[in-house]
Amino acid sequence: MHNPELANFLHWYLLLERRDPRHTAHFGGVHDAFLHRLHGAPGGQQLLASLRRQEALLASLSNAAQALKASGESRPKRIARLRAMLEPPRGEI
């Protein structure tokens, strides 16, 4: 992997574009080919693992935002709950 930062950017760009119904066929194929090439590239497995962790973090944050939005609580209570969600477990830093 010559440029992991560029590969990271490309992954997120292609992932976003493949979600657009007008472009899903084209960008989906390009994204799939990109991920396939990463599997065999030096350092590709590490980058793929990093991308999966990023996707998991984004999904977790999105779920937390949706839960907070749907809670119907006041803004200060939602902020307090968000802070509690983001607080690392005790003993983990």
C-alpha cells in the first residue's frame, strides 16, 4: 500500500457514491474491485481492518444519534446521555 491516506479517502468516496441509485452499478463495481485489490496489496489487510473499524464507529455514532433524537428528552438531558455514551469504560484509556 503506497498511500493509505488516499486509499482511505477513495474507499469513503466510492462507498458514498455507490449508495446513489443513479450510480450504484458503476461505483459499486469500482468499489468492489478496489476492495479486491486491497486484499492482495502489501499492507492491504491492515487498511481493510482499519476501514471496518471506521465503518463500525460511524454506525455506532449514527445509532446513538438516532436514539438520542428519538428519545424526546430535553437538549441538556440528551447532551448528558451523549457524554455518558462517549465516556470510555473505567480502566480503559
